[in-house]
Amino acid sequence: MDNEVRAIIDSLEHEKKISADRLRYIFMCDDDDTKEYLFQTARRTAQQNFKNEVYIRGLVEFTNFCKNDCYYCGIRCGNAKADRYRLTEEEILSCCDLGDELGFRTFVLQGGEDPYFTDERICHIVKAIKEKHPSCAVTLSIGEKSYESYKKYYDAGADRYLLRHETADPEHYSKLHPAGMSCENRKKCLHDLKEIGYQVGCGIMVGSPYQTIDNIYEDIVFMQELQPHMIGIGPFIAHKDTPFGNEPDGSVDHTLKLLAVLRLLFPKVLLPATTALGTADVMGREKGILAGANVLMPNLSPTNVRGKYLLYDGKICTGDEAAECNMCLRRRVERIGYHIAEGRGDHPDFTDCYRSF
Ligand code: 5AD
Ligand code: FES
């Protein structure tokens, strides 16, 4: 056991604070017992707050059109090889119907920034889902919008919003995105969403090109200020038809360590073991849960479009039906001593949050 890192982990658990240097020590630690001690400590914290329950969210990837050109993303507008699609409102609703039958009580509508989906269309879809499935939460993940747009979706019934900040450092941000997108606006969006009353998720890719440990420390400082309800992190995975096609993938080891650190810093936060983590390592999602994650986000998109929503290469589950993934995940979670929670799985601060419309 590395006693120095062990002491850092103990203080992280008790003080809920970390410095850039301490984060560096954890990231550099290569001792298996010490790493297991970190994961075990994070897991215990997760269990104190969430028992052995894992929350599930059904992901509906409803459009892969995107007006943005982020250098890392496979559905960037500059990728002429992407095979574009949009689901109709009817198709989105039938994904939710199926999800409801499979036991999902949260639907995440995720898409590129697609101008076809005007505020009016988004609000119509949100209202329709809420009418048909009043006991379900609706999460939107459709990028940067104005305060007014976010407010309209909220008033239409949207409960939560996911918008990864990608990096809190403006300089690093400008290396991942073309001019015209800014770190400042990204952060403003997250603050707007919180102010409106959403349960908000931010997050980053671990090992994105040019990222340093100091950047990740800055991300943590930003999160401590924002106090998000959810934090989505996964390893960066290169997509061959993007400017970062030849960049190395992010490390699974670093992703698991960061999950554990985040669990210790934010004991009650909703922390997904992401599909990217499951793609980088066949047991990645299980390892994520055992490092303190407590959310899984399987895909509910129709099989005929699954292979088209490719943000990175090698994405898992693109050939599976929603029902198959559902069974597969239930089994995987049970095999490691956890079970899938029933219910919406709101953040602990949002337990009585049924809003009526
Ligand atoms: N590798 C891993 N994650 C990616 N994302 C986008 N492209 C990639 C990639 N190449 C993540 C971003 C985005 C989320 C929806 O997916 O962080 O916010
Ligand atoms: Fe899709 Fe296992 S989660 S097949």
C-alpha cells in the first residue's frame, strides 16, 4: 500500500477537499492495493447514500444532425460521412412507451444541436411524453440554448438537463472547439439551467486531447462552485472521421480514479458509469459502479438508427434491442451485488419534485 496516497484518500473522504498536487498523486498511483482502497472508500460513500441501488435512464438519441463542429465528436457538422437521421415525435414517443414497459422512469432526449427541433417542437415533445407518462422524469441533452428557451422547456415539463462543460479552462476549451463556441457561454448555460430549477448535469471527457491534470483540477473547482446534481464523465475515444481521429484514447484507470474522487467530493451526486467507459473496457460499467458510480444510461433508440449516433468509434450496444440491453444490464448489475432501482431516481435534494402541469 502507498501510505502517502492512502492518507490523501482518507483526508479526501473526511474533508471533501482536494488540491491539484493530491489529484496528481492519485492519478499517478500504480499500486493495486491503494487503488482498490480508493474504489472501496468511494463505493462505501455511494452505498451510504444510495444503498446498493443503481438508477437507470433510457437514452433516446433523437437526432444526429448538429450545427456545431466540435473537434472530438463524430456527429460534428464537418463530418460528411455521418449518416444523418431524425426521429419523428411519434417515434420518440414509442421509444418512451417501450422504456416505460421495461421499467424506465426517466427518459433522456439527447441530440446534436439540430435547428429543425425548434423550441416549439421540443416543448410539444416534452408535453406529449409527460402526458403519456406522468410519473416519469424527462431529461434534455440538446446543447447550448438561451435562458428563454431553457425556461420554455422547463415550463413544458422538462425536469433535468445534461450539458457537459467539457473543460472549465478557456484555453483548453478553444483547443477542443472551433471559434464561435466559448467556455464562458457553456458555463453561463449551466448557471441559467440551475437558476431555472432544473436538476443539472455537467461533465467532461477524461483524456481529451491537450487535457492536463491541472485542467481536471480546474474542472473540480468549477463543479464545486456549480454544485451540479449529476456529473457525466467518460474516457475520450477517438472517432476516425474527426480532426482528433489519430489522438490516443483516454485512460480507463484515470476515469475510474476520477469517478471515485468525485464520489468522495460529492457524496450525493448522480454519477453515471457511461457507455464510453463500457466501450473502452468490456467491464467498464461494472468497474465504474464499483468505483462509486450509481447511474446507467442504456439506449432506447430504435435499432435502425443506433449505429448512426456515433460520437466515437467502437460504441457498444449498437446492434442490440432495448429489451436486450435492459436484461443484460440487470444481470450485470446483479452479478456485482447491486440492483436496478425502481422509480425516477431524482437527486436526494429533489425528492418531492413532482410538478403538475
Ligand atoms: N469520446 C468520448 N466522449 C465523447 N463525447 C463526444 N465525443 C466524444 C468522444 N469522441 C461526449 C461529450 C459530449 C457527450 C454527449 O459525449 O462529452 O458532451
Ligand atoms: Fe446493451 Fe449489454 S447493455 S447489450
